[in-house]
Amino acid sequence: MAKAPVIKINNLSKKFMLGDVEVQALQSVSLEIYSGEFIVFFGVSGCGKSTLMSMIAGLQPPSTGSILIRGEDLAKLNSNELAQHRRTKIGMVFQAFNLIQTMNVIENISLPLAFARISKGRRIKRAENLLEVVGMSKYKNRAPNQLSGGQQQRIAIARSLVANPWIILADEPTGNLDSKSADDVMRLLVSLNRKSKRTVILITHNPDYLQFADRVFYMQDGKVIKVEANAHAVTFNEKGKSATSSASKEDDFVIDDDTKDEVPDKPNTEETKAASDIPEENGNTENTTGESENKEEEVEAKN
Amino acid sequence: MRIIDVLRIAVGNLMRNKLRTFLTVSGVVVGISTIVFLVTLGFGLQNLVIRKTTNLEALKVITLNSKNKEESKNLNSTLVQKLQDIPNVDVVTPSYYFSASIDGYEGLAPAIYAIESGHFEVYDLKTKNGKQFTNETAKEIIVNKKLVDDLKEDQNQIIGKSFKFKITGISQDDSTKTMDVELKVVDVLNDESPGKIGYSPFKVFADTNSNYYNIKVKVKNQELLPEVKKIIESMGFSTSVIKNQLGAINLAFAIINGLLGAFGMVALFVAAIGIFNTMTISLLERTHEIGIMKAIGGRDKDCSRIFTAEAATIGLMGGAFGMTCGWGIGRLLEVIINFLASKAGPADQVPGHLFYTPPIFTIGVVVFAFLVSTFAGIWPARRASKLNPLEALRYE
């Protein structure tokens, strides 16, 4: 099936200066990522995988080469357009959670929507739905520092989903978590990919997570040294590990507005409307959602 | 980002750092209240001086004097009629002047002016109880304070008492001719004159064969005075007017107010540095937060607006509170001073309003505080917008 890649990276290199020493963080990386894939970038720390992620997010420009997100060259975007790119197309999850400590849970989750000029009422409603999805509803008025690491990361995942992005970028999301919390977070990310077909890019050095991936990019010294396709990527509960708690949770895991990249259906429901409002600011309506699929999922969940 | 959301975040941030916000706002409050206090004092004193020194009615009056006997003969009822016909003349009123002695008070020789009732404002006369003569022919007198003292009377007790006056100089031909008349005191003048003076109704002395002492002409408004004055002078009379010093007073106070305002500006400048300092520290503290905001889709503009909004909010609060404080301190001081003055001296020595706050000044000061604070926040806000998101994210 000849699909257009959601991310296309051409001959990408990144150099920067650390003091007087020039560091070659990335060397001639070329790859394509397709919609709905679960991708793992695997490698030891310092191999350039985080640099690659921040460049996909448009947080730093390439030295040479190009990054195309759905055919759009990030190098051609100005700072406002890059902000919009991060707001509407990318959801980021960090190792250090990066929640804003001075805001409560619901404010943190809804902040990207505030940047998108969406009214407070609709922001809160959407954030509350996502809180339910990540199973944190009762913590909505807590400050982030009143939550455990695992709980904070789940909030961060909810935040990354709030603007209904195409791509979830997760950089070592379990790096600061105990194994139980790590499982919870991984379960969320995996079902996010499986249930709502979002493109998930996971950056990790933990080989345990390779089994979830559709494809694994092995990285070393700023290069992709090996790409491995995995025809039988496992979903979480197939592993058996903490299967008891996961079964019901996964069935509940209904992202109210699915990100279906290819076919922008007409958004009808309240929630999809909220989502399609996001690019309103710049008149971008590419990021609409598939309502039919959404309904299907709800039926699935009820069964 | 919507303005309302920018404000929500900005106010939220200010509320989370209550002590620092309080201190920074206090700086603005001190600056603004100093300006307000000093400048409204300036305005108040300006008004007080104008009120106490200048009778605005008196500025409309032209006095025709008689320099010598010849000239004084021409000051007569015919002239009064003629003056009345000059355009823009409001009131023409003549007066007599006599010297007198009082029965039972040896050596006391008060001056008696006979004036027309109803035109006290032309003579700039203010009576303690606001009384005038009962009618044009009533045998009454209004005495000044000095005369009351010399009569060994009390300013309140003297009212209603009658004194026997012997009026001299009632005839232009016979300087020895006198007139005896008993005059009842109806009120006491509010004046500081060192001379012993009494005012009686003009018509009481209508039968005397005396010349007018002077004629006062009141014009309809102040601007018309030079014109009317010229006409009267062209008729061959010498005139005098109260010099209009309003312009000089206003100029002097404009300078004083400017200086007072400048002192206040120093305080506000210090407050602006305080805001700058607070915003800069806040910027350092929130570098990581700004990094997060940019990573999740905040625009550079959104980040700078949050900072600008914080600085502006500080300014607005400081301006409003400062305005209130400055005004309140002024009012308090005014009440205290007036209270002390009323205890210490006579009622007419109480200064009344010492502070005056023009409405436009109120608004202007708050807007000014707002602008100064916003300006002080520009640089930190620009830095926030220019932060590299990746470096900001790494910053702890």
C-alpha cells in the first residue's frame, strides 16, 4: 500500500558546539514514518535520539537535511507556525513530565487549548474527558507536585492528547518511574496507538519496550544503524504482565475523537468540533477527525 | 491565546507569589500616592490662594475716584445716570465718606462709608452673619472688627446695640456742619482692616450736601472691563481697578505643581525599577515553565504577553491603590489641619479644602502608572519570547 509518510526525514544532520568541541549529534539520517505506526527509537543515551525528537517537534532546526511532516518542510515555518505545528500535530511526553507546577492538573491539560484560543468551558470539558481516559478524574484540582511520578506522567499524556495531534512523541516517558507506574504509562501509550491509530514515537533505551513496536530504529552515534520491522507487535495485556488491571482499563480507553490522518470526515460531535477548532487560528482544517470510527469505538467499549 | 486567558495566567502567577506581588505593588503605590499627594496639594493650595486673595467679583469693578475738590464735584447723580448707559455696565453705585465721632467714646473717630444696600459684593464686603441693611433708609450700621474692639464690645454682643454718631464733613460748603444720628449695629464685617470703619445705607445721608466719595462701576464680565474703563477715562475721569493677579498665581502654581510632580516621579521611577527587577527574577524562575509552554505549542507572543500582562497588572493595581492612598492621606491631613485650625483660631482662619483632585488627573495618574509598569515589563517580556525552547526546557 503506497501511503504518504506522515514524517519524512531526508539526510538529516545536526551539529552543535559544546564549548570548543563540535559535536555531531545526527549524521545523515533518512527515514519515513507512516500513519498509525508505533515506532521505537532505541539506543544508549547520547546516540542522538532525543535530538532527533526535538527536531521533529520543531524545537531546533537541522544543520543540513530536511524534515517533512505530511509533506510540509519544518525549515520553512516561522516561529508562529512552528508553535502551531507543536500545538496541533505533535503531542510531547517527556521523561521529566514537564508539567507546570503553578497550575493544577486540569489547567495543565487544557493549556495547549488555551494557546489555540479555545474557550475555557470547552477546554475544561475536553480536559475532563481525557482525565477520565487516563483514570485521573478525581485528581483534577491537584497540583502536579501532589501526585506521584506515574500519575504526573499520565497527566502529561492527557496533555499531549488534548489538541488531538497526529503524532505522539514520547522521550523516555518511563525513565523516572517505578516499574508499576511504567507499566501503566506504557499501557496508555500502546493502547493509544492500537485503539485510536495514533502515530506513536517512543524513545527509549529499555529493550523491554521493543516488543510493542511496529518498527524499531536502532541508533548509535547519531546514525540509524538498523531498522527492524515487527510483524507481531504485542499489545500490552498479551504480555500477561499486570493483565488483571489492564483488561478493563484498556476497554475504557476511548479517545473521544480519533485521529485519522488520511480521511478528514466532517466533524459532527461536540468533541470533534472542539478538536477541529484547534487550528482555527490559522485557518488550518486538515486536522479533522473521523466521527464514524469514533462511534465504532464507543460501541466496542460498551460491549 | 485569548487576552482573557493571558490575564488569567498573569493574575494566577501574581497570586501565587503574594508577598513579592504585594511588595512590588507597594512600590508603585508609594510612587503614585506621593505624586497624587503632592500634586493635589499643589492644586488645592492654588485654589485656596485664589479663593482667599481674589474676589472674582472685585475683578469686574472700576472705581471712579476724585483726586481733588474740582473733580469730586463732577461725581454726581447725573454722572451715575450717564455711566449706567455705557454698554456692558451692570451696576453703578456711588458712595459717601464721612468721619464721625461717637457719643460716649472720647477720641474715637471712625470712618463712615455710606453705600447702597444690595451692592456689597462691589465693595468686597463680607459680613459675619451675612446681613445687609434692612432697607435703603434704615438707620443702621455695619461695623468692622477693629471698631468693635475700640468700642470695647464683643463681636456677637454688639449686634442690635445702637450708638449715637456725630457725622462731620457732610457739607461741601461748610466744613463745620455736623449731623447727629443714632445707628443700630446689624452685623460685623469679616475683615482684617486696621482702620475703624462703619458702613451705613446711602440714603440715610441723601439730604446732606456732600459730594460722592467715589463711584463704582461693575461690568458684566471681566473681559469687558478694559473696554469700559477706556470709555470712562475718555470722559475725563481717573479710574482704578484691582490688578488681575490670577495669571501670575496660576503660573506660579504651575511651576510648583511641576516640581512637586517631579519629586513624585522619582518615587515612581524607583517603583518602575522594582517592577523590572521582579519581572526579571520571575523570568529566571519561570524559564523552565516558558520552555514547557513553547514545547506544547505556546507562541513567542503568548509568552511575552503573559509577562507584559503581569507588569501591567502590577501597574494598574499600584495606580489604583496609590491614587486612593494619596487621596486618603490628603483628606486625612486636611481634616486634621482644619480641626486644629478651628480649635486655635477664628472660623475664617480655617483653610477649608487643602487638596484638590481634578477628575482628569485621577484617570491620568492610573493610566500613567499602567504605562510606566508596562514599559518596565517590556524587556523581561521580550526575553521570555526570545528564549530558546530547548534550552529553556533544560533549565532548572
